[in-house]
Amino acid sequence: MPFQPLEPSDPPSVGPYRLLARLGAGGMGRVYLARSAGGRTVAVKVVRAELAEDQEFRERFRREVAAARAVSGPYTAPVVDADQDGPAPWLATSYVLGPSLTEAVAGHGPLPVASVRALGIGLARALDAIHRAGLIHRDLKPSNVLLAADGPRVIDFGIARALEGDQLTSTGVVVGSPGFMCPEQASGTVMGPAGDLFSLGSVLAFAASGTGPFNRSTESAASAASLLYRVIHDEPELDALPEELLPVIAACLAKDPADRPTPAELVELLADGSAVTGPGWLPGPLAAELATLAATVLDLDAPPAPAAEARPTADHPPTELSHPAPGGTLRLRGTAAPGPTEATTAVAPAHPARSARPSRRALLAGGGAALLAAIGGAAWALDSGRAKPGPAPEPVPTPAPGTASAGQSASPSTSRRPGVAPDPLWLSPVPQVLNGFTPLVAGDAVYLYGQGGATALELATGRQRWQLPDDSEIGAAVSGGDLVYTGENLVKANPLNGNPLWTYTPKPAGTGPLLEPDVVLAADDQTVYALCKFQPLDSSGNPDPSAQTTPGVFALSAADGSVLWSQPRKPDATSEVAATLTADLLLYTDSLTNLVARSRKTGEQLWFADTKTQAAYQPIADADRAYCASTDSGVQAVTLATGKQAWAQSPPSGSKDLWYAPPTVAGGVVYVVLGGITMTQYNATPSAPPALIAYQATSGQELWRCALPYECSMDTAPVVVRQTCFVSTDNNGIYAVDINAHRIRWTFQPGLPGGVPWLFSTDGKTLIASQDTKVYALPPV
């Protein structure tokens, strides 16, 4: 959907809208991309001067405005403003970020079956809204269908007529587009709502095959008279259609209007498990191109940078990340991803307490603690503690040209067009039950972990090294490149084969109670940190089942699993904890919205701060400060030496639907996504799109922000790799943002199912990204 720069003859504004670019031109006039003073992006259609002098045309234009204003619904572009009586009449509609169906098919070929089904459902619902308003569209064709990320839009009501009839068209007058008319319209007889269904069938045939059913070459190759004759007398040519779509499209193209389905019936005919009618409905390459275009439009539409904007100071430049220290995180889907700290961490599974802003992930929603209690005591089902060989890798789908599958490495493309995502270095399929946690990169391995055990992939190639089957393990970390996980016991596994190097068996804490492991928190080369439970013993030295256990935290030697120290926690403390390590501190959030700091040497609690941080949202830290959520889902910095707040940022005033995702810090800059709005809210409130914001770590001063086209995953922290900051979404792939230019480099959209966030990790050189049953290695440029 290209747009052109304004020309000297173009006005700077139309009505209250400042013009930004040309979108196109037609017989009626020009269409511009424009923005209101409040930040709303619109498409403004301005009538040509000579037509403005024609009173009959003005009446027709008033009719178009009235028709468009009468229609509402998610699959149309509503009118937001108009001036029908001025010297140069104009009409402003909501701007639809998306190409026309004509442009999409020309650039990418016919749509896949699932996308055609979703297209038909959206168009049927749009026609239903039009017909309910007492109108008939009369000109439904590929160029009047726009493909937005969250569904199609029907536009251009220029020749829409009322069902009761009008004074501008009459029997015997043919108005419309010949290749997509219905027979009654082509013959000049009375047309009813069923005529739009015939046109819809022609549009779907074009979408699925690349040509109209009465023109097997191009939309305009045949003469108008020839096309009108074919529409009236010939049967449609449907042999190029996929077999599963043939009956539905043929029903729409019935010559007798009474034989065509209604919009509601068409929705039922097209409904299928493969049809995604919201975000994620477009094929990957088209969706990726659309996201890049959206980023361009948002950047074009961005307000001037504030005067206070500055780049990072010389002592804190954006820098390339070093290889993470041994240790790391495997986390439950839906919790925040680890940032590039000096020591990586592990996070206990939990769920954010956002009753007013529900997460899309519901794995632990409404019962995190109960689920932990139910599965935390289950044992590993392994023979004599030895790992069973992992199953053979699943078949890998044929990758796109230049893409490496599991076990094959590839060099990123250096000749791709700007804005086009690089080919993955490798792709590895894994069972869905093993991809519930954030991937963990340590040494030469990538670990994935979920409710089906754990698996290790080779970092260089993506090949599976080993797999540990299990259905209960819920916490893991890495110590010196070795996986440490918790089930009934704590186990440290050999990174080469997954076999246990040592197993912690519950032991009395001196002469006191038994120490039962709970959930791994974090690890480094020397120490493993975990929650635990103190189980009192009876007079015989055995666990007393009648006695109440109390929560605690303890540290184990990474060398042999021996206990280094143990400390009690509050009696009402839960396992909903997220942790990170600094040089001296074990930091974790808890279920009481506190940030707790303990000495790594003794476990003594040094301070706690009521930060309002959600328990499941991991704090991140540099040498001086911890960064975490704050009151009403803002973001803040807490001084490590004192536990006092250093600075805080709040969501925009009065914007209850916006909040900050978990932050990350790199090179003296804190990166965080401000978002939370859905696409529907975005369309209604385009002045506040999601954005990646960079703050100075020392002061909290905003350095820059990059508007993001669509909704992001608000449970996942961004990850910085070299000079690129990666942002996760649930439905629209991965945004790669250049932290120097403050623009989106590219968007990676391989066409995986929507509704599941991308989860990130890195070795400082490569992004490891997982979603559902796929793991990708991506270069940062």
C-alpha cells in the first residue's frame, strides 16, 4: 500500500487535519494520509474542483457521506468527519493500515485457504452491517477491500444505494465494476442485498486464485461489455479454486439471487478451525510486510521529539552485550523474560495479579499456588535417576528459501531489502509441553522446559542433544552451564546427556526441621538458590505429617548440592516469586508486592521495599539499581544500597488501558514497552499506540521512543542483542528495533498461531526466540 510525498500543489491541511502524504487518486479526487491535532490518523478524500461545481455530483457526494455514516462495525472504515458544502468537499475516514486485496494478491499471490475463509467471514459481517443500515454496497471488488492486521475492511460507499431506491440510479443504468457485478446489476435490473453476496463470491474467487471468476487473466483485461455478458450468461470459471472453497464460492455465484446464502449463512459455511478472524489471519510474509509498513506510517505520523530528548550520555552508551555469565532462567509462559544482567536468574512460576487487565495467558490464572501444591511434590519418572534418550526430532516443515532447519546453519541474508527480516540461522521443532518456559541459553546449549520435562538443543545448530521426559517439573536454572531443576528433589544435570551430576535429598537443617526443596530461584557458577519448606520432625526424627510446614529460602553448593545456608520467610509467603542476582544480592519479588534483598553469602534479609511489583514479574538489575514495576503498573528504579526508589515513570494520566511491561537494562539504558491496548482500542484511540521507550538508567529521563504498530506482549521483557532491541507480541511476530536509529529494523512473522507470546533469550550474539512448538535462532541485524 504505497504512499507518495506531498507535492507543492497539495494543501498543507484539509479542515482540521494536517496532510502527511498522498495515498492515491481516482476519478473523484485525491486521497491523503492525514493527522488530527489530537493524533488521530485518517484518510481524507478531497473532491476535484471541477466536480465540486457540479450540483448533481455534490448530491451524490452527500449521499456517499450519509451512507458511510450510517454503517458501523469492525469490518468497515467509519467516517469520522466531512464537509459536503465547502468549496472543496472532503470526507475523512479512519485510516486502515493495510493493502488492498488487489495489491496483496499482486505482491504475494493468492491467499491460503485459512486466510480466504477469514476474509469471507469478515466481508460477510461487513455486508451484514451495511444491509442492516438499509444500504447495498453495489461495488464490492478487490480494490475496495483492505487487509488490516486484525481483519479485512470494506471501503468506498461511493455508489451505495438505499434499499428503498434512490434518485441517482434507476433501472436500465449499469453502475459498478463489470468483473465483480452480479447478473441483475449487469443487466440493469433491480438489485437487492443478495447482489452484494454475488460480488463477495467473485472477490473470494479472486483472493483464492488470483483472478476473477469471469476474467481468468486480470481484472481489467477484458472489455466491459464482454465481462457484463459473461456475468449475465456464462457460468463462473472456478477450476483454479481449492477444493474446500469451491462449494461455498459457487453458492455465492448462483445466477438466481434466491439461491445465494445470506451473510449469516455464509459465515456459518466458512467457519472452520483453520479460520483465524482476528490478528494472525494473514499469511506470514504479507503480515510481516504489513507490520513494516505500519511502522513506517507511525514513524511518519509521529509528533516532533520533545526538546528534552537526548541520547545516552558518554559514560552510558548503548553497548554490545557480553556473553551472559553461567546461570540463567527457565520460566513459565507468561512471566517476564530475563534481561541482560551480570548474572542470569530463574523465576518461580506465578501469575500477575491484573484483575482489571487480564493476561492472555491463563496457565496459572486463578490457581497458581494450588497448581504448585498439586504438582510440586511429584517425582521424576526416570529409571534409577538416569535420563532416558530423547525422542527423535519432529519433522521440520520445509523452510523458506535461505532458512535453515534444525541441524543446519545458515548465514543471514546480506542482500535483503530494507525492512525485510533475515532468514533464521536455524529452526528447531519441540513438543508443545516442552515450550512453556522462556528458553535458557548457557554455554553451548539452549534449554527449554515445561510440563513435559526438559530438552537441550545445540546453540550452534538447533539439533536436539537430549530430552528428559516428565510431567511435573516447574522450576529450573543453569549453574556453570549445567541445568538445575526442581521436582521432588533438586537435581543438577549434565549438559551433555541430561544425566544427574548430583541430587539433593531433603535433610534436617542441623538439629532442626527437614529442608524440602520448592522452586529454583537463580544460580551461578558456585551457588544454587531456591525456595524451600521447613518440615518439623517427630520425636523419632521423621517428618511429622501433623505439623505445619513453613516457607523459607536456601542456598546450595553448585559443586555437590550441599546446603550453604537457609533462612525462614514470612509464614504466609507463597511460591509466587521472581528473582535476579546482583554481585552481592539475591533479589526477588513476592506475592505481597514487595522487592526483597538478601545477602548472597548468608541469606540474611537486608531490606525490602513495597514496590507494588507483581510477584511473577521479574525485576532486573545493574550494578547500582533494580528496575521493576511500580504502582498502577508503572516502572521504577530502586537503589540497591538502600532499597529506596530512585525514580519512577507512570502510564499516561487517565489512560487505564496502558501499562508498562517488565523492563530490561543494557548499557546504562532501561528499555520498556508501554502498551496494553488491544487492536480495537488502538483503532479507537490511535493517539496512543504501543511504544518501546528508552530511559536513562541513572535518572529515568526519557531518551527516545519508537512507536510499535500493533499490540505487544505485556508479560515479556524486551531483550537487547548488540544494537537491536527485540519486542515480543502475541499475534504479530517479533519487532526488531534499532536502538541507535530508534526505528523498527524489521518484523519477523513466520506465520505461527496467534495468541501465544514470543519468549526470548540470548547469548549476546544471537536471539533465541520460541513460540508454541518452534524455536528460532535469529541474527540481530
